[in-house]
Amino acid sequence: MNNLMEEGNNSFVPTYSQFPIVLDKGEGRYVKDIEGKSYLDMVAGIAVNSLGYNDSEFNEALKSVIDYGLLHCSNLYYNQHAVKAASLLCALSGMDRVFFCNSGTEANEAALKLSRKFGKKFSPIKETIITMESSFHGRTYGSMSATGQVKYQKSFTPLVPKIIHSPLNDFDALKAKVDETTCAIFVEVIQGEGGITCADASFLQQVRTLCDEKEILLVFDEVQCGMGRTGKAFAWQHTSVVPDVMTLAKALGNGVPIGAMVVKGEASNVFAPGDHAATFGGNLLSTRAALVVLNRIKEGSLLEHVSLVGSYFKEQLHLLKEQYPVIKEVRGMGLMIGIELHEEVKPLISECMEEGMLIVSAGTHVLRFVPPLTITKKEVDEGLSILKGVFKRRFG
């Protein structure tokens, strides 16, 4: 394992601080490293592997595409899996059209371009985009500029112009920033990298009303919080607020790279042929993967499971908070849960890994739980047992 990690360190561009394990296999909610050690996975590839590992239906679906010998045919032609996946996405969301790409950052880039073209329909100066502070929308230039965290931007200025930021859940502050140049407002319904912070339903409703009054697009980034993670197909479905544009990725492909921009109403007719593209977007393999996930969500029992297990998980973490004052807050929805501590969480992540559980942070002080959506109460208890042991050793 050490030799393989050394080879990787010598070969990779150093953009990641990687943990000293080499993952090799997966089964259910567990992964194994190449030395055979098993880990309960509370990371799921950062909210990607929604169906867990070695799901037989998912595996067979991908094999069927491979066996037909056509993985990619270009968007110059139709393919049945992309058509069916787009139709099902529209049915589940109540929205009108879909653009497929390869990742969340690409979906947000598409939404940024669409927002600017939408604004130009009304005025040549209607080009300002407002996003939230502490948000995360991706790593490419547009999506990085939209991200409301300086730490991702500090070495890469100048950023894309006319993108400004406003505090989440502060409607008065947001309203003060809106003027005749504003074309779109971007909101993560639950901020992932920003610390598992939920947008208030009342805030979203006020923003929706403002957007309607001012001819502004409302864009919801559900790259991390969408696709069943909260117990609904999409997190905004916990409210009465429907976006004009929604961006998705991560769990949509259960590990196969795919992203999507889903649009409704006026936003459906902004792009024309030639305005945007993605060479691999909507390829047969990725959209067949998406169909399995979308059908599992449509069937309903997975969402019920997420709600039940997520509520249980959160209740148990609240009990842990009562025991350990170092826990400042427990927050989140469904199986997207964060616990904020009064101190940095990095040492706890390493200790949990040593004890056989993978967990990730959301910022410096928040432990983030985004396990496969199929995780059981028994496995939650196993993870809590590991976490309690780490807390007991560290905090007494």
C-alpha cells in the first residue's frame, strides 16, 4: 500500500490532501482497502454513492450498456437512456427540460451562462448574479467565482465579474443588493461545504417572490442535497418554493460521472442550438446509471427509508450533544447531517478512520455525515459507537 501511495504522490498533480489508505472494494455501506481492512462509509464519495456498493440492479444496468458496445454517440444523435432519464427527471421535479453534462461544476456553469443570456432578454445591463456567502458551486472559473468562500478563490483572481454574495437567510441584506442589473440569484437549499446550513423556507419564499417581481431567475444548487438525500427527491420539495433552474450531479449517477441542469418556464427557452454543449453529457452509460437512481427514487421506499433513518441518526446525535458540550449544534435534513464542534474536527476524522469509519468535514469545525441512502439503523448505531469511543477518549 505504501508503494502505491508513493507512486500516486509522484504521479498526481497535488490538488488533494489524501488520507493514507487505498480503497479497493465495496459492499453495501462498507468499503475495503487493498489490505482488506473494512470501513463503514459515512462519506459515500461525498454524497455520491447513494445506493451504496455492489448494488445488483445498478451493476446489471451498466453491464447491459457495455454489452451493447455503445457507451457514447455524441449529442448529434438521440439515445434512449438520455431521453428516458430526462423525461423522468422532469416528472419527478415538475420542471420542463434537462441539459446533461458531467459534474456539478459543469451544471452550475451552464446555469451561469443561461442566467446571463436570460438577463440580456430584458436589458444589456441585466447581468449581475447574486449567490450566498459560504456557498460552494464548483472549481471552474464561473462556479468558483459564484462560490461564496474566499479560501477557494484567493490565488486565482481576477474572478468572473459581476457576481456578488449575500448572507444566507438574511432577506433584507439580499434585497438591498438587488437592482436593475440583477439577472439571477443562486441558493444551495442546504449548504454542503459551507457547513450543512439549511436555507429557511421563509427566506426561500421571500426570494421567490422577489425574483417574480423583478424578472430574476431563481437557481437552486442541489448538487449535494438533491437526489433523495433529504428524504424528498429534491430538498426544495420540503418547501412550497419551486426554482426556475436546478443543478444536480453527485448522487444522480451513483458514482458514474453525470451532471444536469433542469429548467422550468421561461428558463426552458433561453438556450438555442450552439449556445452550450458538453461532449460527454448525456452519454449512454451515465444516463443509464441515472435511470436506476431516478427509478429507485420514484418508487418511494428509498425516500421513506432516508426520512426514518435520518431522523433516528439526528436524534442520536442530539443525545450525544447533551453528553458532550464540545458539540455546538446538530443540523441538517435526512441523511445530510452536520455536527458543529467548538474545536477543529480534523483529528477526529483520522481517529474514526483508524477505528473503521470514514467521515468527512464541512469546513474546519463541522463533521459531515452523508452516507449511502441505504444505510440501516444498525449501521448507524455502529457508526455512533465508533464516534462515541473517539469522543470519550478525546473529551472525557
